[in-house]
Amino acid sequence: MAGPLIPTLEFEESAWSEGYAWVIGTDEVGVGSWAGPVAAAAVALPSRAWFAWMERVRDSKVLAPARREELVEEIAASVPAAVGWASPEEVDERGLTAARRLAVLRAVEQLGLPRSRVISDALSLPLPDVVALVDADARCVSVAAASVVAKVARDALMRELCALHPGYAFCRNKGYGTPEHRRALRRRGPSPVHRRSYLPVAQLLLPW
């Protein structure tokens, strides 16, 4: 059975060869979570960049938490990176896809870089020079790095929300629909950071 894909600089090098000074990889996490915000990260690689962490970065979903923490420190110390957020209310009001896009745009805007090629993980964006690539977090170094930055940032926030809203085990489930989380919802009802538009939460708000 084949293992996980190893990200490369193929798409970044193609953009650099076209004259782009920067390639920005973007990715979002918390998309399927029942609670908490969507987080998106943007990581910018300068032309012909190479750093030791590039050999070890992977899609955040296949990395252990300790490895993600190590990588984030190395990424932040070497290249521009930013995190954007879309709140649970924005997910409910705008819809998930629009909220994902909003979080990504907020992250990219924070970088404040000149003309850049942007590689997203299969998400169309209202920006020039965007490549929306399926499985980009597993295929592109810049997007894999963004997935790690976003994951570490969101996990840290969910631990804070765990302390602010005890009883839902956000420290463990990060807002995702685990059996433990489902039982807590039934017992306690939704917290202020739950997404009201998500079916498991919305059902508890019905008047029956």
C-alpha cells in the first residue's frame, strides 16, 4: 500500500520560472468541525527558496502534534507566514465555502506581499494568479507548510476555548464530531462557539 505523498517544489519552481518573486501556499483547517472558527494559513516562499524543514514538511493530517509544533517554529523563523480566521458566526451566516475563502483572504492580506502566485488547496479565490490544486496540501511544500501553520494555530485556540467552555472536550476533539462531543452536546446544549447551521447542532435548537 502506498504511503502518503511527499510534497515537492514542482509548482513553486514553475511559478518562479515565470518570474514570480513569491509563491504563497494557502490551506484551511477546521472545515468539518462543529465548533470554533475556520483557520487558514498563508506561507510565502521567496524565489528559489530552500530550507531544511522542506524535506520534512507534510500535510498536517499525517504528522504527529509534536512534529507539527517543531515545523511551525522552523517555518516562522525562515519565511513569511500568517493566519486568518472566519468565526462560527461567519460560517453560519455566509456558508462554509465563503467562510473558508474569507479566512484565506485575511491570511494572504496580512502578508502584504507584491505580485505573487497563490496555490490553494482546491479552493477558488478572487485573487490574480491563483492555482487551485486538488490535494495541494500533500503535493506542494508551500501548501503543506500552510496546513501545518493553520493546524497548530487552530489547535491552540481550541485549547483556549476548552477552558472558556468546559464540558465539550474541545481540548481533545478540537470541535469535531466525536462520540464524546455528541454526548456533551445532548447533555449541555450548544455553546456560544458552536456552529448553529451544522445539522447535529441545529437539531438541538429545534422546538420539540
